[in-house]
Amino acid sequence: MNGLPRSRWFLRMTSLVASVAIVVTACSSAASPSPATTAVSTSQATTATSSQAAPAATSEKELEIISPWTSGGENAALNALVAVYQGQYPGVQFVNAAVGGGGNTAAQPMTLTRLQAGNPPDIWQGHGGADLLTNYVNPGYAKSLNDLWTSEGWYNVAPKALVSVLTKGSNVYAVPFGIHRVNMLWYNKKVLDAQGITFSDTMTLDQFFGYADKLKSAGITPLCLGDKDPWTSAVIFEDSLLANLSANQYSGLWTGATPMTDPAVKTATQTYAKYLGYINSDHSALTWDQATQKVMEGKCAATLMGDWAYGEFHNATPALTDNVDFGWVPAPGSGAMFSVNNDIAITATNVADPTNAMNFLKVVGSVPGQIAFNKLKGAIPWRTDVDPSVFPPYQQYSMAAYKSLTLVSSVSQGLAAPPAFVQALNDAVTQFGVSKNVDAFIQALAAAPLK
Ligand code: BGC
């Protein structure tokens, strides 16, 4: 059993069978490659099939990571980061336990099941703020990383606002992979050019809907959505909130200072309903990356999606050029705000082999790790000492935006409100997609728990 205690070996095998099953389910209708649990070593850099992979996870020299990163761009970014790690720590096998679906859809329940069973992966991906605290810190799963933060000097290079969403009391519990902006609109430039349309950073809702009408009458679907996983609809609702509420009002929604019954929330819900009048008819069969793919192919003009969509454009085959083939602007009416979604790496208090996990965390927070991962992921480095000029155009734009705009926490990605609220939001957007009942939607949010 490769040196593993029998109980750990049994738990590993049981959970691997479960994870492979989840990945296979998630894969069955997705267009993008969903890697099943795969093992990659420096000496043998091949991607194993799921049936080949299970035995590899029993190796004593392994690093298993659970994440939702199965799309083309996500997978490329994770592999680039692991390559930096394996360059520094040769001989450790990477066990990729990614579970597709994005958002908090499938990887998070998988992680929680493993944690509850006392069988943590070495590392898992989460989001700072409410997600980290409620799911992982409060139940006692996440390991405090104070010593690592001090020895790596990270407190000197991390924005204070970022450290605060990773901290409870005097303990810091995660190392960020990068910082994503949620409120973005991605478009096919050639499709817009052909219609004489130019989106701008200051585009208002009225301007956008005017362009959308023009596109529609030319037979072009203005917006592609893939809401097979409902969090993608929650992204559009979040964009609608940001366009209709001030940053203070928006942030007050999660403390209770702004009631869900505030008239501005009703207006935002009407905006959200209006957006849904411009989407593709096959939206419920698609994932977020399949919707992004349709924009690349010119099957619709644009998509409202967090900037992980950049990873798809950036890694497309054949290659696409920024600001020639595709472009980006903030979600209409939300240009003054940067809705933050930070992906974070967490390890467990009872991780079986802390050495690999701690070494990987060091690489995640290092300058080479930050560059390798974020270049491909569409996120920006969280460290303030990384040279923006080594990044592609989008990240340079986003790094400047992060410095100058008002930062708010994303609700659709689980940072602003606790998991029970996010679940209620996902249920409410699913219902709303069918009923378009504004009052019922607001009542559902008003009844959702904020604590
Ligand atoms: C994660 C991103 C990921 C996206 C889609 C978000 O919740 O933070 O890292 O790319 O979901 O999978």
C-alpha cells in the first residue's frame, strides 16, 4: 500500500471512486475537457485516464488538489502552477481531483464530504470571506497559516483588504491563487464591428439594451448564457445589483443595512429580467465555458461572466487576439466597481502529509507561481510586487482597475454572504428563469439567511 496506513488508503480509494463518479457525471454533457482525477509527475508527464489514475493516488509522494477547474483555460492555469511546483519539488505526483461545474457547484460539496469523512485532500480551492469562514474555518477544518505568511514575508506585499477576508481572530487561513473580477462583459469584436457597435467602459444599461435591440433585429443573439449551473444566472443578477445600487447599498445587503425589499433591489431585479430577454435559447443546456465558446464562434455577441472567461479566450485554438477578435468592458452600469472573487488555497488541520501541502502553498504565493497561474487564468496576482508588464493586456487592465475602483465582495461567488444565502440565491434565480416573478424573487431573497 505504498506506505500509507490502511485506514488512510481505504479512505483515499473510497473517495477517489466517488470523485471519479462525480467528474464523469459532470463531464457527460460538457464540451470542455473535464479531467477526471489525474496524476502527473515530473518524470512521467502524461495525463492518466480516470481508471489509470486511482492507484496513483495511493502513492506516498503525492499532492492531491480539489478545485472546480476543468475548462480549457482553468486546466492550463492549474497545470502551469503545478509545473512551477514540480520544478522546485521534483518527484511529487500531482493528483488532479478537479470537479467541473464552476462556482461553488460540485467541487465544494466534494471537498466538504472529504473533510467530514476525515480524509482531506492536500489542498483545496475555496473563496475568501464567507465561504472560507463558514465552510472551513468555523468547523475547524482549515489550518492556520500564520507562520507561513510570516516566513514568506507575505504580510508586506498583500493588500490589507485581502488579508482581512482570509483571517479570523489572529489567524490567517489561506493563500490566494489570484483575484478575479466578476462584473465583466466579454464580446466578439468582429460581430460588434460588423454592426457598427462599440461597447465602452462607461456603457450604461440603456445604451447596452439599445445595442442589444439592434443586434437582435440583425438576427444576432446579444447575450450568451450557460446556466446549466445556476450560479451563472446569479452573476447576471449581481451585475444588475451593481448597476442599480451604490457600493454602500450593495454591501449593506449582506449586513442587513440595506433591506432586500429596498426599491433599488426591485429595479435591479427588473434589469435582471430584461437581460434574460436577450439570451440564447439553449442556455439551460450549457456550462459557462460553453457559452463563452459561442461568443468566440460569433454565435452570440457577448457574455456576462467573471474574468475567468479571459482564460478561455486567451487559450483558444485557433488563437484569438485581445482587442482584435474579442474585447471586454465592465458589466453595463457597473464600471465604478470591481466585484472581487478571490480563489484561495486551503489545507487541513489533519492533512496526512503537511510537507507537500505547505511547499505547494509556498509556490502558490511566490512571484513565479503568481505569474504562471494568473497569466492563464484571467485573474490578477494578489501580491503588490509583481510587475504588471509581464501580463497580457487584460490583466494589465484589471490590475489598474483593482487599484482605482471601489472594491465590493461578490455574492454569486460566495464571498459576500454565507453558503445558505448563496444556495437560496441560486434556487431563486432558477425559479425566476421560469416565473419572471419579481416579487416572489425578492421575497425569496428576503427570507434567505444572512448568518
Ligand atoms: C472560481 C473561478 C472559476 C469559475 C468557473 C469561480 O467560482 O472562483 O476560479 O474559474 O468559478 O469555474
